[in-house]
Amino acid sequence: MNFDRQSKIAFLGMGLMGSRMATRLIQAGFHVAVWNRTATACEALIDMGAHPLKIENISEYPIILTCLADDQAVQSVYDLIEPYLTNNQVIVDFSSLSVDKTKQLAEQAKVKQVTWIDSPVSGGTAGAENGTLVIFAGGDAETIQDLSIVYNVLSQRVTCMGGTGTGQATKICNQLIVAANSTLIAEAVALADQAGVDTTLLAPALAGGFADSKPFQILAPRMATHSFEPVQWKVQTLSKDLNNAVQLAQQFNLNIPVAQLALSRLQDHQNNGFAESDLATVIQHVEVK
């Protein structure tokens, strides 16, 4: 499949990540049609030059991008568009899903002679804004290569991890590290505070050392100052991703107790009313103990 800048793109899902990714494609000069279940989320993008997408016209778009919340949301949207799909379209799913659901959706798309490429991303909202995401792609390698004209606008690197579902498996491993690490960062910041440390100095002090990481540099300052806006990572998103990791490990009878404990922490925090809050708020879960 040969795609170029004349290829029309349909983008479904204008949340924290999708809206920023769509913005970059619009600014790069692509013809982008946008859709969101709550239509008001598309208004700013349409003002910017995007076209409103009518689901019944989705056959006009050779490239369909999706960036949605979870397994249920992607299945629901796929069921909505399936009657209108046509041969040789490509669905590129930037959502973070379970491996099983991705394989199921790919098989459904195959019946319509539509190619499914799982392309979960890492890099957060800043990466989406700056086009510096890293993408883990699973599916047909030739199609992934052909999609480089789109990927290059959104990311600094795309790696084909293998067949369908391997992109999601890689993202699950990525999120396992990020989510579990976030709970440990919260404990470190809380402990430092109790010990009389100026916690606003933790990030610069530890920068470049073995404890350093991008999540640490983002989360530690926010935790230190209780600065939780704007939301960069939702608690429920990381909780969902970490749950996918635990579920995948169970399929292979693999014991991952650190991830299980971190999941319990995030689920408790989510259930205390922080589902839509920034991941940095997990510091509050540690402080009240």
C-alpha cells in the first residue's frame, strides 16, 4: 500500500493523546477527518482545519487511526464503523489494549479485507504535542513501513515488534515499568519529605544517576509541590494498563508480585475518587497511610 500526503486520514478518539496527535497531522498538511463520541471534543480541531467525520463515509479514508480508552471502547467504535469498511483500508490503533482483544479485532477486520496494525505509543501528552512519541507496532511489516509518512509526524521512532499483538505486549511491558515505578517514586518522595529533605530538589539531585528516569523527572517535582494540573497521565489509564500486564502474565503462569502490588495501590487510589486525576496524585495515597 502506497500512502502519501494526499491520503485522507480518519482519526477517531480526541482524548488527551488523540487530540494532540491529530493536531500534528493537521499542521503537517494532511487531510484529517475527526470523530469523537462526544462531538464537542472535535470543535477545536475543526477550527484548526480538520473535517468532521461522518461514520457512514469512512470508506473514503484509506487510513483510519484510533486512539481510545480501552478494550471496550475500541470494540464499540469498531462495531460502529465495520458496516462501512471497504477492502484495503488500514486501521492503525494507537490505543493501549489487551493482546487478546487486539488479535480478536484484527481477525474481525481481516474478514472485511482490512489490515489491523496495533501501534500503542509511549511518551505522554508532551510526546504527542512534540511529535516525539515512541511507537511499538505489531502486524504486517510492509504495511508498517508504508505508514512511515504518518508515523514520522507523530514519533521519533517506530519499532516493528512482530506479528499482531506484539505491539500491545510491548506497551504492556512499558506500562508495567512506568506504573509500578510511579508508586515507588511516590514512596520515595513521601519518605524524603518525612526525613526533612527539600523534595523539590530530588529531581535535579538524582538526575543522571541510576535512579533517574523520565517518569521520575516528571512525577517527582509534581508530587513534591502537589501540582496535579494539567493531567498528563490518568490514574485509571495506568491502572488499566497494569491490569493488562497482570492478566497477560497469568496466561503464562508467570508470577509478577511487584506489578500485582503496584496494581493494588493504583486501584485503591482510583477507587478513592482519583480515577480521572493525574498519576502524580498517588503521592496522596502514600501520605495518608
